[in-house]
Amino acid sequence: MATFRIESVINGNTFEVSPPWEFDGETGKLVQAIGYEAPKSGKGAIAAEQKLSILMQNKNVELESPQGIEGGRLLCEVYFQGINLADYFPAYKEHDDESIEELEE
């Protein structure tokens, strides 16, 4: 796709970009990175959001391989400095339900 600037971080794998993206006739600003699953609650969620904010706030990213739109969010691979964003979050790449619960505590 193209280069976008991260305007704000929503959670550990969702953020708002500028300019708006276009996909399948829709446009929007919310992006959810695929390839990792950040915790949704607890200390782990706060830590993931903070890490993403520190790493990415006001930085440019490449959005590639869009998978669709869910809840107004473009689901796609996100690359920062040529590296898949999921590689910055190795603890969240492969997991089972138990390990995610541990990360959320």
C-alpha cells in the first residue's frame, strides 16, 4: 500500500493513521496490525499500548497485505523501518489462551 503516519495509539495493536486509508471502496483512519495479539486488559494491555506509543507515535509506517475491515479498522500487516510490527512484540506472536491470560495480569 502506502506510507502513513501514526497519529494516535488506541491499544497494543490498533492505532489511527493519517492520511486516511482506502480499501475496497471504504476509507478510514483506524488500523489494526495483524500478526500478533496484544492483551486486551490488565497490566499487559497497558504495557503493550505504552510500548506501541513509544515506538510508533508520529512515525511513518507501511501498510501491506490488507485482510479486510472489521469494526471500522483496516486489518493488515504493518511495517516500521522495513520490519513487521509483529516482530517488535514477540511475546504476543504465538500464544495460547493461558499465556495471554498471564500477560493480561
